[in-house]
Amino acid sequence: MFRTAGRLLRLTIIAIITLLALLWLSTSTLFRVQVQTAIAAEPSLTADPLMVNPVIWSVLAAPIHPVKGTDGNIHLIYGLHVSNASRYDVRLNSIEVLDGQENPISGTSKVVSTDGQDLTGKVRPFSLPQPTQDAADFTDRLGPGQNGIVYFNVVYSELHDVPSHLKHRITTSFQSANQPLQTYIAIDPGTEVSSQEAVVIAPPLRGNNWLVANGSGAIISPHRYTVQATNGQLRPPEYFAIDFVRFDEQQHLYIDDIKDVKNWFGYGSDIISVAAGRVIEVRDDLPDDIPGEARPKLTADEYAGNHVIVDIGNGKYASYAHLAPGSIVVRKGEQVQQGQVLGKLGNSGNSDGPHLHFQITDSGSFLNTNGLPFAFDRMTYQGQVTGTLDSAGNTIFSGEPPTIDTQGAGSRTAQMPLTLDLVEFR
């Protein structure tokens, strides 16, 4: 009886094991089919093997938006928020940009500091006690719990070369007490690259000799450097913003006393609406600052100075900042047309010299927003100021003319000026 019961028990156990095996094979096969279908539909979500890494990262303001620059190349300009999630001092050995489908290295990426140093793959920690915006602010190391921004300017020759998704392969290393050096490699799941081309708009100014004193591209200008925490999120409001200043025919920025705003050649120039839209915000009560002197302490809503924000449709907003006091000729709620005068160029708000700060964003705010790329429908590329952004700024503000490289000068359509470009608008 006990032998019979034991045999029945063994047969029962074998049957149960067989059934479980069949069920596992069935469900695992179904799971594999589902995963393969998902991968085919969405290359950026391709499953990678488990990769442990002491850092975590994410792209700011995804998706990534392509734009064509005056160098004729397509630029993907964005940043990674990188955090050290360990208790160790971690070194970022390398950060590679990959095509999100097959993981080959994609494009050519290089960024430089305002003082001309290579910053590619380096991080700007948030914990800097006294930021300089020069290369001294960047490092290849993050302390325990430390985080910051890594900047990218990934360049392609043609739009069809740009992948639909990007991934990042980050190699890190650290050494704990009495342990050998440990190296880790990880690849993120991928980030979408927008298939929409940058919005094409009319110029916001007229005339020649307009210098992109701060803009986008390879140089981590103050606009690229700026990342703002608003409403619980980290945002890059000025990644594509441009500060326009104007030279005379001898490339002087001003004449005689630098402290008189009216001695600056751009002061009082007409500010032009780049597209039709509805005015959603106007401020016109702030005085001009004195160039070259310390600015008064400003609140967040005073940084843009006198300004106009226009809703130009499709979730895009055109913003014009630092206008001259009393010069704005449009009102909130008014419909404006492309080419309509909005006000005059001034020096109000957070401004150390008369200029127009112009940007396209995804919300009607200067700070609580993400910057978007844009291209001007027509302009003449006059050349580019040579040297670093720091050296060019020192020369220009001293009253001396900079050196202009005019190679490649000529008419351009549907392109975005880059930092230190000199352009003409008609």
C-alpha cells in the first residue's frame, strides 16, 4: 500500500512538473514574441542586458530638436542631467552618443567653454560655490550624491543622417577602500529625436552688423549654461536664445562714453514681430540700466526687463526682452502681424549693455519653459568673430573692433545663427 501510494505520488509530481514546464514554455514564448514586436515598433526601447552603473542620467526637455546652423550642419543641442547615486567619488571616463536602433556611435559631438577649452563629456556640477561659466566649472568627476549637467552639440552633415532616437553609453569608475579600481558601462533606454524641423520665422530686427553675442552651438555661452529649476522641474529655457548687439561699419559697439545707452549703436532699433500671433504679456515700466555698472537686485519677473511675449501658435511662443522703457506699442491680447513693430531695443532688466534677447519657447514664460530651436527665413551671413567668447567679449566691450572671419559669407535661408556670428537682416 505504501509502495503504491509512493508511486502515485511520484507520478503526480512528474505530471505537475511537466505541466508547469509546458506552461512556462508557452508563456515565455508569448513573452518573447511580444517583446520582439515592441522592439520592432519602437527601436529606442530595445532591451539591453542588465548594466549596473553608479550614475543615473536623463535628457533635459525631451524630445531632442534638430536645427540647421549657419555652418550648414544639422545640430542636436541638448543636455543630460547626470547624478552620482553612490557614496563614492566617481569618474566619468567617457560619454558616447549612439544611434538608438543599433547602438553605433552617432554624429560628431564637441562643446567648448567661453575660454575656448574642450568640455566634451565633462559635467558642470550644481554644487559649485562660485560659478565662473568658464572651463574651471567643468570636471570629469562627481562626488557622492553630486549631480550636474553634461552639454551636447551633436552635428550631422544632412538631416537624413539624424537618427530617430539617441542613446548614451557612459563609462564610469571608482575605487573603494582596499578594493581594486572598478569600471562600469551602461546604456540608457533611448530618447526620441523630433521629426519636426525647427520653426522658420522672420527676423526680429532689420539692418546689418548684428552680432550673436550669446547664442547656441558648440560654445557653452551663458544661455547654454543656464538651467533653471521651476515648478519642481529642471528646464533649459535659453538653450537657443540669442542676444543681438549691433556694430557700426568699423565693428565698434558704442562710441564715446560706454555708460550712455544712447551711444550704443543698437539702442533704439525697432523690434519686429517674427510671426503673426497674439500678445499674451507686456511689461514697459522698468528703467534702462547703466552699461558697465552693477545692476540692481532683481526679482524673477524683472530679469527680462521690459518685454513682449507673443503666442505664435502650435505651442510656440516668441519672447523679446530688455526693451527701452516706454517704447512698447502693443498691448496684451492684441493680434500682431509678422513684420509689425513691437517696441525699441533697450537695456532694461538683467542687461549689461543694450541688446535684444530673443527666444522661442514651449510656454509663455522666460524661465518656466523649455527653449526651442528656430531658423530665420532669410538673412545674410556676414562672417564670424574670431577667438573665444571671452576674448571677443573683452575686445568688444573695450571699444575695440574684433577680427571678423568672412569665409562663407552670403545669403542664407532657414538657418539659425550660432554664437559669434555676424548677420544682416532685410
